[in-house]
Amino acid sequence: MVRIRYFAWLRHKTGIGSEELALPDGVRTARQLGDWLAARSPGFHEAWTSTGVVRMAVNHEHVEDDVELGPDDEVAFFPPVTGG
């Protein structure tokens, strides 16, 4: 099972903070997972398309969207972070 965590406005738009699921057939990368999640419901679709930018981390490391996922990975989706 992959554990997925949603942060900031992604949590608000999806309505959940985290979930666990088996990777669907054909989903091997973080981007493919994001695309699959976006097709699940209007809230997920809006979260992935409203700003055009969603950052990802796998097992607490920032990754590019083409990173391959394993069955026991933790995937976090979050908006860009700004500082001051």
C-alpha cells in the first residue's frame, strides 16, 4: 500500500489529509499517480489543475514527477513553498 499525504490547499480541495491505497494498474510514477488522482473526483481534478503546480516528495525527499514508485512508499503532494 502507498501512503499519500496532502498538504495546504490540496488538503482543502481534496477533502482529505491522507489515505492509503494500492497503486492502480499502469501507475508507476508520481506524475501518473497525480493524474490518476485527478480523475477520481471534481475536488481532486481542481486541486491538480487550478494552479498548474503541485510539488511531490517520495519518502520525505523532493522528487521529479517521473520518479518510480514502490508499493511501500509515502507520497506527499503540496504547493510550492514561499518564504520571506
